[in-house]
Amino acid sequence: MDQSIVLDGSAGEGGGQILRTALSLSAITGRPFEIHQLRANRLKPGLRPQHREAARAIALVTGGGVEGAEVGSSHLRFRPGGPVRPGDHTFDVGTAGSTPLLFQTLCWPLALAGEASHLTLRGGTHQDYSPTFHYLALVWAPAVARLGFRFELGLRAAGFYPEGGGEFTAVVEPAHAMPPLDLRQRGTLREVEVVSMVAGLEFAVAERQAARAVRRLRDQGVPAEASCVPAPARLSTGAHLIVVGHFERCSSGHGALGGRGESPERTADEAVGEFHEFLSGAGAVDVHLGDQLLLPAALAAAGLLSPPPGVVPLTQFTVARVTPHLLTNAEVIRRFLDVEVTVSGEPGQEGAVSAGPRHPPSL
């Protein structure tokens, strides 16, 4: 357990997910790690403010030590200091960097700490290339609750790029075992929910986004109901629309950001187009949720949630598209946990994922 795991930050998708997953699992397993060529495949390689805050946050809750946690750094070493300490914590990215991604680094070790924690996270809440707060609340949180991880989320202020200034709160409940999750089929589409929000903009922008989305969906034979929401804002302005498909066995989320000189209609078209693409396939889990489900599924597979005797904690789901993000996340998980993680399917195509114990008990 004292031997440091060495990771290549340029492997696979070569982004920040390698670091975030490693930080979470290092805190949980007590295994130190070092990572070279941090975010080597990104336009701005090296550590960015949101990744620096993630490393500092995990160091704080574990009493650990971190070297190389400076913006621009291409090499980082982390050693957890001891058991994860739950409690009340406030973390500030300091920029419009993603607070949802920061939360997804912290939430797993805190959920396994045995007591509830209360977090306040400041920075960006709605930005490209990361889950938005609304995606977390409407799609991700209900999905991971079925794996035994429950979070209560609240938005205090929306933060868009480049100003940031957003804030949300989270209550992290102690994790508990749940029955194995099987999402190989999504079932019949039951309802489509459209949420259109604006922060610091005319409310008419939200109404135009919603009207366009509902009309486009109905043109495709999909009835939908829309709600328009004025979001609180402090420093930044922006707009967001998310289409949530509620199926028999799961939900999917498809969003787009607007308000920065973009027409509300274009924002709606982008979100509806993504939903239409998902609907035309057979995968049960949307392209974003696929890699975000993998880590909690692997934690359950590792027996960290104490399943009842004789129950095999095997999670199975199909994905709309196998992504480099998903494949890279699977590889990092295998380095830390003694679990069987399989991803079948060609990159860019539909696929299937399973996470279970490497040596399942005999039934």
C-alpha cells in the first residue's frame, strides 16, 4: 500500500479525469500516486485552477500531502495522510473552473467516510466540457443514488465562463449498499422534461429556448413539457437548456449553453439534436453518464459498501457511445481497485460496460 502508483497523464483522452479519479481513489484506498504529463492532450496542458483545487481539497480531507499543485504544473505527487475526515468544507476554484467536476472528485471518499458532510463549492457551475449543475441534479444524482450514493444539491448562484462567481451546496450522505444495478435496457420513453434557465439575462431568452425545444421535439413526435427558470447570478450571465428523457429504467440528459451572443434557438437546437441522436440508438446510458457511473459502480464492486452475504455487486449498463473518457477512466480504476471492469464496443460506437468483483463469492 506504500508503493506509489505511477500514472501517465497523456494516456487515453489525456485530460483532467485521470487526475480526478486518481485523487478520489487515493483518498479511499490510502495508496499514494504520482502523475506525469498532466493533461498533455489539452489546449492548455498542465494543471488548471480547478484541478489544483481538487488536489488541495483531497489533501485537506485526508490530511495528506501534495507536491506540484501549481497552475501549469505537468507533474504531481499525492500521498493521503489518513482516513477521510467528513465535515463542513468550503472550496473555491477562484475562476470559472468547474465546481461539478470538483464535487465529483470529493463526493466518493466523503460518502465512504461514515458520516454526512456539507460542502460549499464556488466557481463555475455551467460550462462547456463538464457536467452542469442541472445535469448533476436532474440526471447524475438520481442515477448514482441507485448505486448507494445519495447527495442533496442546491444552487445558490449560477457561474458561467468566463466570469464564474457561481456557488452550490451539497450534502453528502453516508453510502450504503443497494441491489445490483442492471441498465442494459432503458425501456420505453415515459416523459421528456425541458428545463430552460437564464442568469442575468432577459427572461424572454429562457422562453424562446423552451418554445423552440418543445416545437422541435413535437416535430419529431415527442411530446414535452418545459419549465423556464430564472437562476440567481452574482458575477456572470448566461443561459442553459437541458432536455431530460425519463425512460422506464433510467434517465438521460442532453444540454447546451447559450447567452454569449448565441441565439436561444441555436441553444435549443443543439440540446434537442443531442437527445434525438440518443433516442435513435439503443444505449441505456447517455454518453456523459457512462464514464460518470463507472467509478461508483467500481466502488460497489470492490465491496466498499458491504453488500449482504451472497449478493454479487455487479453493475451492468449499455452506453450510447464508447468514449476515450470512459476507456481512460476504466484503466485508472483498474490501477487502484481489485475489480473486474470491462468495456466492450468500438470507440465512437454503442457499447456495454460491467463492473464487478474480480473474485465473486460462490452462491
